[in-house]
Amino acid sequence: MADHVDQVLGPTDDTVSFIQARGMFYVTTLWVLAACWFPMLVISLLLKMAAGYRPGGGDIVLYAEATLIIPVIVSALVLLLFWRRLGWLHTSVHGIDFAATGRRPVHLPWSGIGSVALHGRGPFTELIITPVAEDYATVLPGKGGPPRIRRRGNEVAYVIDVGLMSPGPEVLLAELHRRVPSKV
């Protein structure tokens, strides 16, 4: 890995932080799981009925409870699993540091950024950061899996889930436009 020296003269307190709020993560996980869980229950009930099963009053209550309780419990377990490893992003005079949910952090100096773009909408918005060259990015030590990378030909891009970050993707894009206006 080559060292790229970025001599920066400027304030050291110019850091802007974006974090993934735990509450927003929980609620989004909850509605996504509920949207998947309910049709699965309906399909399993229809398959049982096609095989000759006739649900009674107690079964209807059981299915209603399963529809309401299972997504809440599973969402809470997923949140506990990622409690300390939700996505974040910090910009400073030295560059950008970021980590996708459950992944190791990455540092990229401003001079090493080739392009930046947002893809997706709402809670599924992703920030795509393409470095000038792959050796500009430094994977920092920490817990989690390898950074999310998208490869297209010889081009490498880092993918960060920013849809649930606070202050928000629009503010993040404005901050990146302030730092690297020609690349956003």
C-alpha cells in the first residue's frame, strides 16, 4: 500500500459526524421484517388449508400474535447484534472516515476521492465513494467484516448505507460538495 501524504493546514475541529441512529435502524428493520413475515404466514396458512387443515378461533389468535410479536422480537435481536457496529461517517480536514454497518472503518484523504454519488431512496440510500486509485484508501483496524466494495472492471468503489444516518443523506451530500465540489 502506498503512502499518500496530505499536508493539511487548517482547523483540527472541523469534523462533521454522521451516525446511524439506533431507533431509526430498529424501526426500519421492524417494518421490513413485518413486510416479509406477514406474507409468509399467509402463504403457510393457505398451504395448510389446501392440505385439509381448518383453522379454529384459537388459531386465528395465534396467527395474529405471531404477526405482531415475531417481527418486534427479531428486530430487537438484530439491533442488539449490531448495537456497537452501526454505520457512521466523519469528515475532517484530513479526509473522510467511514464504516458501513458491521464493517471495518476506512480512511480516504480528500485528494484520493475520484467521485462521490448517492444511489437509492429513503432508508435504502447508499453513498458510493470511488477513490482515484485503490491504494489511496486505508482500512483501519476494528471489529467487523471487510469494507463493502463494489468492483466494476478495474474500478473499485466503497458502499456505505447512509439512508438512516442523522443528519441525513442530503446534508451529507452538501458536506461532501463543500469539501470536494468537483467530484460530487
